[in-house]
Amino acid sequence: MNDTPDSTDGEAAPVTTPDPATAEDFAALRALLLSPEQHEIAELRRRLDALGVTAEELAASLPEAIALRAGQDDRLARALGPTLETAFSESVRRNPQQIADAIYPALGPAIRKAITEAIAGLVTTINRSLESSLSIRGLKWRIEAWRSGVPYGQIVMKHALVYRVEQVYLIEAESGLLLSHVTAPDLAAPDADVISGMLTAIRDFVGDSFEPRADGGLRTFSVGDVTVLVEAGPRALLAAVVRGQHPPALLEKLQVTLELIHLRFAGPFARFDGDSAPFDAARPVLAECLETVVDTTRTRARTLVPRVAWLFVFVAVVVGLYAAISAQRRWHGALRALAGEPGIVVLSADRGLRRWRIAGLQDPVARQPMAVLAGLGIDTASVRGDWSPYLAADPPIVARRAARILDPPTTARLSLAGDTLVVTGSAPTDWIDRARADAPRVAGVAAFREVDLTPHLLAALRPMAESIGAQRLFFSPGSATVSASALRTLRDVATEWRSLSVGVGPRWSVTLDVIGRTDTTGSLEVNRMLSDERAQAAVEVLVSLGVPGWALAPRGLGTRDPVPAATVDEQARQNRSVSFAVRLGPGGVRTP
Amino acid sequence: MIQKKVCMVGVYATGKTSLVRQFVHAKFSDKYLSTVGVKIDRKPVQVGGQDVNLLLWDLEGRDGVQDIQTSYLRGAAGVIYVADGTRRETVTQVFELRELVQGAVGAVPEVLALNKVDLADQWIVTSADRANLAQVPWHTFDTSAKTGDGVEAAFQWLATAMVKSP
């Protein structure tokens, strides 16, 4: 029972053995039993003591040791992780300002980058829709530019699309002392150092009054159309005085500038004791923030796509206007022409939504109104006509109406002189009879007059007249005696005359020209007398045959107007003759 | 250009604004206008041939010292305490005021202006007071914003002290 615990636990032995003699024995026994193990323990203890390196030794080899270990695996990083995290959060808790100062130059860009990338997609979409839209505002400006004669660019400048950074202050954060200042070229330099102090005081005042959380502070304030943007950094403020509507990008630019200044002037900031000279070098950086900007994204957008679109719209409007005006003009011209057209009276012409409506009066013999309009280039499909018949008194219409009713032959021509219908040319006797009766009944015609109107025989009677014209009485040279054969011929002529006289009816008379001729032998005077005698001889025979004297017109031509023939002898024979011509005359001249 | 922020501190109606007005514009008005918040003015001076721009923060004088706005004091390179030599409480309160200011700006050159020295018949500052005031490491000037006595000297002394102890 005693041995077992002793052999396993050497240190328990003295506690359980109070007797010194026994203790010595026990120690000897222990040395005997456990000496190899005791040696091992002593050796281990020595090595452990030897391991106790000093801090100096550790410091010398620590970087290499860390590098070596880090090269082997990541256990060191894992082991250090929690410690570092704790140390960092402890440090932040104790002195947040120091950490904030240290990471300030890196933090801003990192955050902005993340935000920019997140928003970029959205912004692109918005920009595109802005660029492609022809806004009402743009249209108004264009009209204003057009009316005032001021270039469009200046109109845009005049309106709110412009912003201008007029002044930029670099201000020491703690004292409010002015470090550097730039002003737009054409502006008077203000009391920059006093303004700088007041800006700081105002920020202090606002900060004290409203106790904003963390490092909020006053960032923007506006007076009229002037806005002051304040970017605060650990060592300095950047204040920009902006006139007009500034884009959010301007704030970002100010941030970047302030960070740049913090980086570049870290030394001067640390040594600052009121001397602003080292910060003169910041002026070019500040000057980059001065800008007079027309919102270029919009105007540039207008210069491309919308400008082309505007051109199209303009051309379309011009073409449309021109078409509308010329259509209107053509229409009114056509209406005038229609109103001037004989036999047509336009009572009203209205523009419907898509069609024209015309109402008026139309003479049946007038031209068709639609045909008139079509002839003037009007699309008659878009016109609706509403015409009532009437009788026009226009002379051309009356003439046309008369022509339609009387239907004259092609050889006769009708015209109107006042209210008298005049006919000239030639016409068959039956048509003349009908025209005389019907003409006064044509509306607008009061009288009928024949001027140089030659009546001619009806077709049925014409062969008989030709037959008479072909008859010829031949005489012996120098003689006016009617021969036996001539007598027979005269009987035929008398018969044919009688037939004709009956044929032309009571209103007309048939007259025979009895024409005597001679051959060329003898004097002209003798021949003329001889031809008279020959004609007279024929007349006497015809009268004896029952042809009334008023119907016979003897005429001696002598050798004038000879009848042609193939030979001289034949011509002489042919001209020793009497021939006949049938003439029609008015029946009224007939004497009983 | 060297610039120094100087704060004018004191209870109400001790003549802080009048001192600045006298120093910057060489003008004085009997009319009392209470300053609200802070007024800032600029005065270029010369220290040893060097131009120094003094930015004078004229702080609103309050009734007591507790509610002074210490944020306006940040970054000050020098302080001018103003007490009214005709009002005892202003002279006694200046010590308390100084403690508050020191807490905000640390050790910077200081001037004590015992103002309204022109009102000799109402003057209450005794030699015992002066001994008391001399305990504090500031430079004391008897000033009159009305006549200009001691004004230039007080500001000039402070400017010199500020340039020499950055």
C-alpha cells in the first residue's frame, strides 16, 4: 500500500514520514530507485533554464524568427490575430483621433471608390436618359435664344445650369488661421483672413449649439445663390464659395484636394505655428478647384444626338408648313377658279377634320366641279361636293345650252350676242327651220339671227341638184338658137326644178342661175352679148315650160371663167353653151 | 506671412470690442453694443522687422465665466484678458476666467488689460489688487479704449511675446 504511491509520486514521501532517521533512509532508497529519473529531471531543468533568453536576444532574432515562421505556415498569423484585434480596438478606444488621423488619407479614397462603383451603373442610366431627352426646358431656352438673338450657349449660361467656384480657402482647423486662398480671376479679393476666421467661428458656433454626433460639423450653408461648402480634415478645412447649382462631384473633388493637401503638407502641418508661407505651394492645388462650369454632360449630349434630332424636327416642320401653306394656297386658288367657272356658283366651302365640303349651284351644262378641281391639282378624294341644279345666265352657258338643245351640224356655228343667238356657216334647210322655231325657247335666248348662213339642200335632194348642174345646152358658133337636143335638156331641167321646189318646202325657194358662155372667137363685147343672148334664150324656153321667171337668173359670162377641156376645139365646143346652178333662197322672197 | 490668433476674453461690458476698435481702426464710441458670439478683426503689426498678422477674436462677454464658449479659444496663440478697472467683480473674476481659458489653449502668452483707466474718479484697482494680479504670469497694462492709452503697447507686447515663444 505504501510502496505504490511512493514509487509513482516521489514528493508525497516526506509528508508522510515525520521521522528524520527514516527520512534519510528513505532518501537513500529514493536515490537508489529513482536516480536515472532524477538525473533526467535535473537535465531537463538545466535546459529549461538555458532556454530563458533575454529580451535583448529575442529582439535581435525576432524579425527573422517571424519571417521564418510566416514562411512555414500561417499559424503565427492565427496566433497573433486575436491579440492584434484586441490591441487595435483598445487603441481605438483610448485615442480614436490618432487612428483617424493615421488612416484618414487612405480611408476617404477607399470609401469613395466603393460608393462610386456602386452608383456608377445607376448614374450611367440616368445620364443616358437625360442626354437623349429633348427636355421642355431645353426647348424653351432654344426659343428664347431664337427670339432674343443671343447664342444658345449664353442662354444656357444665364440659366441655372452653371455653377462657379469663386473662392477656395485652406484653413487651419484649430485656430481658423488662413493657410492659403485662391479667388476666381475677375473677382475682387476679399478679407480672406477675417472670413477664414469667421468661417471657423461659425462652424464652432454651430457645433456648440447643436452638438452634432461624432465629427459631423457644418458642411454646407447657403446665402442667396451662393453656397459655401466646407470639407473638414484633421488639420485643415477646405471651404469653397460656389455660385449656382453645384454637382455632388464638386464635394468629392474638394475631399480629394483636402486629402492631397494633408498628404503633401504633413510636415508643415505638424510644425505649424502661425506661418502660412509653406502653404503657398498649395495654391495651384486649390486653383484646380476654381471652375466655371456649364453642365457639360448635358450640353455635350445636346451637341450630338439631339442636335441631329432637332435638325430633323426643324426640317420636318418646315416641309410640313410649306406643304400645308401650298395646299391651302392651291385650295383657295382652286376655289376662286371654281367660282369663276361659268354655270357654277360656290355657296360655301368648309374645312372639316380631314375633308373639304363645298356646296353650291351647278348648271346642267356647266363643267363638272370635281373635274375642274382635279384639273387644278386638288385631290378630289378629300373633297365632298353638294350641288343643286340651276339655270345660269352666263353667255357661255347659254350658248352651250342652245348648242345642246339645237344640236347644230358641224358646218354651223352658234354664238351669243347679248341675248341673241347668232348662227353662221351653213346648215341644212330642215335644221334651219327647226332652229328658227326652237331657239327662242332656250333659256337665256331672246332672239335668233342668221348671219352669213348658207342653207343647203337635204341629202335626198342633192342628186337632183347635181343633175341640174351637170346639164349643158350646146350652141353652134355665133348662134343663140336653142337646138332640138337642147330643148330636150331644158325639159329635163324644168322637170327637175319642179321636183326640187316641191322638195325644199314652202319656206324655201329654188333659183336657177342660167349661165351663158362663148368660145374665144370674136371680140369680148360681142362674145358677152352672145352669151347673154344664149342665157336669155334658155330662160325663155324654161318659162315656156312653166318655170316662173323669179326662179331664173340669166347671166352671160362671155369668155370669162371658161370650162376647161383637153383640146382647143373641145374647149371651144364646151364653152359655146349654157349651164345651170341651183341656189336656195328664203321662201319669203318668192313672188307669185 | 506669420499669423497669430488672439482671443479677447472678459466678462460683459469690460471694453473688449472697444479695445479692438481702438487698436484696429483708431476709433471709439461711447455707445455700448453687446457682441453676440464672436467678432473677428485683423491688424498687421511688425515684430523685429517682421510682418505679423494678428487675427483678433473678440469673444462675446457673458455674465458669468462658466458659459464662455471655449471652442472659440482653440488654436489661440495669445490671450488678452480684459477687466474693467471701475468694476470690482470684473477684476476678481479674471482669475477664474483665466483658469478656464488655460484649460482650452494651454500655456500661451497672456496680457491683462485693466481698461477704462481714463475714468480715474471711478478707478477701484488698489496696490493690493496689483500685487494680487502680479502673482499670475501675465503682463498687465492699464488701458483706455477711449483715449488709446496703453492699447498699442498691450497688443504690441503680446505680438512680440507670441512670435518669440511659438
